[in-house]
Amino acid sequence: MPRILVIDDESGIRSVIQTVLQREGHSVRCANDGKAGLAAFEQNKPDLVITDIIMPEKEGIETIQTIRKLDPLIPIIAISGGGRAANADFLPLAAKFGATATLAKPFGAAALLDVVRSVLPASGH
Amino acid sequence: MSSGFDRAYSIGARALHPIGSLLQRVPPVRFVVVVTVAGILALSGLMAAILLRAHEEAIADAEHRTQDFVDVLAEHAVLVFDNVDRTLEEANTTRARLVRNGQWGPSAGDRPYRALLELQRSSAAVTNLSWTDEHGDRLYTALSRFPPPLNVAERPYFRAHSDSASHRIYIGQPTLSGLTGKYLVPVTRRFSLPDGGFGGVTTALVDPFYFSTYYQSMTRRQRLIIQLALRDGTVLAREPSLTSFAGSSQAELPLFTTHLPKAESGTYAGISGVDGVERIISYKAINKLPLVISVSMSRSAALAVWYEDAVALAAFYLPLIAMLVGCAWLLISQLRQRARRQRELEDAKERLAQAQKLQALGTLVGGIAHEINNALLPIMTFCEMLQEALPEDGFERDGVGQIMQSALQIERLIKRVRTFSREEQAAGTRLDLAEFVARLLKSLRAEVPKNIELVDQIDPDIGSVNATEEQLAQVFTDLVTNAAHAIGVEPGRIEISARASLDKAASTQAGDVSGPVDFVQLSVKDDGPGIPPIVRERLFEPFFTTKEAGSGVGLGLYTARRVVIELGGYLHVDSEPGRGACFSIYLPRAATHGDLLQPA
């Protein structure tokens, strides 16, 4: 059963993603920011990380960079609803700094599950 | 200079209280033009008045001088002819005595001749004396003991004396002497017999050169023309050009046709009938003699000093005017420059205000979009899950489907709003990065310590970003300041680079709508000691600092990253101990017009 770590500062988002993935049979752990996410990652390394970009304490891109240094192969999905600026689109930057795939909010359950399925087998985890 | 002008302008306006408010309403450039033109006109008017006055005075002075000369020369002529007249009287007295004493005629020998000679020599003006009998035959002449026969009965002076018992002298027209070949002026007296009858004429010949020589001392210095003439216009003596004029008639000239008939003396201006030159002419008819003395001065000679003064004044006036115009031109160009800078400043303020409004709008839109997207996620996700769980032909599934459609509609609306806001922001806050970095480097070079070399590598085609100069300048300055602090007092180097990032990062995963985006990469790299991992972990935390207390509160990098994120970018650090540090700012490249036409 793949273990998925979900990092997002919005509790509602965490809850939705957790529900969708658990229905699919995944084991899901949640963290509410990059710092907590890294702590959870080091404590119990998951098979997949889904992380938001704009978060307090530690930004998602920095979290991705740190995780990538700890594990160059682990799949990372970056999700984002865009920044406060109208032209803020961080998903391409997230990809540049190590995200395996990106997903723009809002997304449906099907889109989420498609992306998860596409990265999990390719990682070999 | 402009602040000094402002002060002077304000003081002048206050001082001239009654028209102070009017002055303050007048545009400065127009004021300067009006004042300059008024100054030039006033100065020119003053110059003209001075020159006109000086001109009038020069002419008046010339008139007075010619009048003074005329008076002096008239007296001279009277003295000369008085002397000649006394010589003639003496000659008559001597003849009468010689006759009484029987020392006359062929038996008298040369006694009469010697007496005439003695009398002639006693007068400087007389070149010859002679006696005639009542028939006009010349009896004796001082020029020769044995003169050739000569009869003067037909000459006007002989007839004047023979026809009249008057004992006044007669001044005749100059005649050409057969002996000397020169023009001589005959001055005659009647010789009366003891019974009062006409006994002949005593003639004294006067050489006009006697007068001309006297006149020369004046004409040369004063550039005058002096003329002694009979009242009928016959020239007796003239200087200069006596030879050409002696004996000639000037009866047609205005002096004799117009002025002399009206007044015995006077001054007038006119064109000379002799040489066509404009002259000032003073004249005087000599009392008791049929003579007129005239002195003329050319107008150009009268105004010679005035011309010199006018040139000197012009040499002062023209540079003054040029200086006035030059100063006014400089002042006007300064005022125009100031006005232009003022307009540019106001335009820039307006653009900045507009950019700030757009940015605020963009932030508002972005913030709302972000929150709405987050809120839509559970709606859309659970709608999908519910639709799968509900029976296909049930109204509940349809209802959930409609909820999903509404959520999608909201998502599309949010995208359109963000696209519109992105276009507006792109139009208002485009910052050319190559120009911005070049400008920033100029000020940074002055602030970086001398032990640090500041180099740059700027890609001229880097493009633009949607940001204001103030936002990026602060971020850059903080990064360079941190780099300089890291290097310390040792020799070091900071490299600033700006290039287009070729990573058009894109995801092809299902559901991803980010699309390819151009980025620019701005880096500040130093060769300092580098950042230990434990410090790098906390570098962007608020209030985290490695500096001494009092040297900073630890908000620089935190704020820098927040600013960059607000601009849709990311601030990244790459550093290892001993290998310096490289801070990179990634920003989305501003869309060109063509990009904006693409679907979002």
C-alpha cells in the first residue's frame, strides 16, 4: 500500500485529498506546512509526496528542494492555486526545482488519481 | 539655479504687491521673454535717445563753430581792407603832395615811383599800387619804374569812380595780371583834384593768396571750406582750391539767391552746389564792404566725433544685448527643462500610481482566486466522487452533476478574471530588465566597498517582467549588501548576472493547466565564505540573522522572498561552505502582445 505524504496549509484541502486517496487504498499522512512536512518525511519516508507551494514557515519549492536532496528519486507532485499576484504561477518553478508532476487547483478526484497513478509506477517505489 | 530663480521670482512678486498676484499667474517663460524684450527695448530706446541727443548736439556745435569762424574771418577781412583803404588814402595824399610840390610828371624823375613803392611795401596785403590819370591811362606803378602803357578807362572800377564823386573804396572782380599771371583783386579809390574834379584812380592790387594763406591754418584742422566773395557771387578768395575758384561766379548758389537776400548773416544746411556734399554753412555780409564771408563744414566732418562715439556705444551696447539675450535664452531653456522634468515626474507618478493600483488589483484578484480555487477543490472532488456513487438515472446524480458544472463555471470565471488582470498588469508594470540592472549597477558601484570588485553579465535580450523598479531594486540591494557583508574586508568579488532562463518548465500530467512559462534569472553571486547548511535551512525565516546585534533584525531575506513570490517568482539560494553563495531570483517573463493573444 503506497504511503503518501500530503503537505498543505489548508485543512479542507488536506481532508479532501486524504479522502480521495484513502478510497483508492493509499495510506495518507498530512502535514500543515513545509517544516512539519519535512519532519514527517524524515520520520517515516513516504512513497510519494504531494505538496502545496504557497505555505507559511517553509515554502513548497524549498520543501521540494530539500526533499529532492534527501531522496533524488522520490516522486513529488506540486499543487497550487496560484499566488497572490495575478500572474503568479508557481507550478513551472516547482517543476524546475524538482517536482515530478504538477497539478493546478482546483482539480477533481479523477485528475488527482490520474496524476498519482502516473508517477507512482514510474518511480519504482 | 532654479531654486535661486524661484526665490527671486517670489520676492519680486511679493515686493510688487499691487501686481504681485498678476505676476504669479504669468507663466515664468513668458515672464522672462517679456522682461527680456522690455529690457532690450528700454536699452535700445535709451541708446537711441542718447545718440539722437548727441547727434543734435554735434550739429549744433558745428553750427556754432562755423558761426564763430565767420565772425572771426569777417573781422579779419575788415582789418585787411581797412589797411588797404588806408594805403589808398595815403597814396592819394602822397600824389596830391607830389603834384603841389612840382614833383610830378616827366621832370619828377622816379620820385613818384619810389613813393608808390614805399607805400606798397608798407602794406602786407597790397602787391601793387598804381595811379591813373582822369582818362584811365596808367601813370605810375610800384611794380616797375617804366611800366608798359595801360588804359583802364573801360574797367568797371574806373567807370564807377569817374561816374561818382564818392570816396568809398571799390572792390573789383579779380582780374588776371598780365605781369604775374595770377588773379589779383583790384581795390580802388577815386583821386579828386583840388577843385573836386575827377583826377583818376588809385589802384591797389590784393593777392587772394593773402587770405587763403590765413584761411589754411583753419581749414586743415577743422576740415572747413572758407570763401570770401563779392555780394554778386564773384569769388575773391577760397581755401581750399583757390586756383580753381578765384574769379568764378557762384551767383546761382542758394547763399546768393535765397539766404543773403533774406538776412545779412545766418546758418543753413544744404547740399553743396559745388561738390554735392551735404554741408553746414554759416555766412556773414561784411559791414560797409561789398563782401560776404562764408564758412562751411561737411555734415560728415561735423558728425565725425559722433560716429566714433556711436561706434564705441555700439561696442558696449551690442555685447550687452547679446548677453541679455543669452542669459534669457539660458534661463528659458532651464525653465523649460524644469517644466519638462516636472511633467516627466508627474507622468512617472501617475504611471506609478496606476501601476500600484493595478498591482493592488492583481494582488486582490490573485488572493481571491487563490481562495476560491482552494474552496472549489473539495466541491469538485466530492462532486466527482458522489456522481460515481449515485445511480445513473437518478435526479441526485443529475443534481450533483449540476453542482459540478457550476463549480467548473466558477473555475472558468476565475481564470478569465486572472487573465484579464494579468493583461492589465502587464500593460502597466512592464520593467525592462537590462535597462533596470544597468541603472541599478551605477548606484551599487558607488555603495560597494572598494575592496570588492563588482562585475556584471547582462543578457541584452533578457526581456521584461511585470514589476516596479522599487520592488526589484530593494531586493537586489539587500542581496548585494548581504554579499558584501559576507565577503568582509578581504578582497572579493560580486557577480551580478541577468539572463533568460531557458527552462520552459511544463508538466504534461493530466489536470495540469500551468502551460509553458518563460522565466528570467537574476543572480547575485559572491566569493565569500559560503553558507553552512544549518544556516541555509533558516535563511528565509523572519527575524533570523547571523549578524551582530544592532546590525539588522533579520527581515531582509524574508522580505525579499515575499516580494519575489508576490511577483510570481521565487528566490533561491545555492551555497556550500568555502564556495561562496549564489542568490537567484526567478521571475516570469512579461508577456508580449502576441503572448497575450494566446488563450490562457
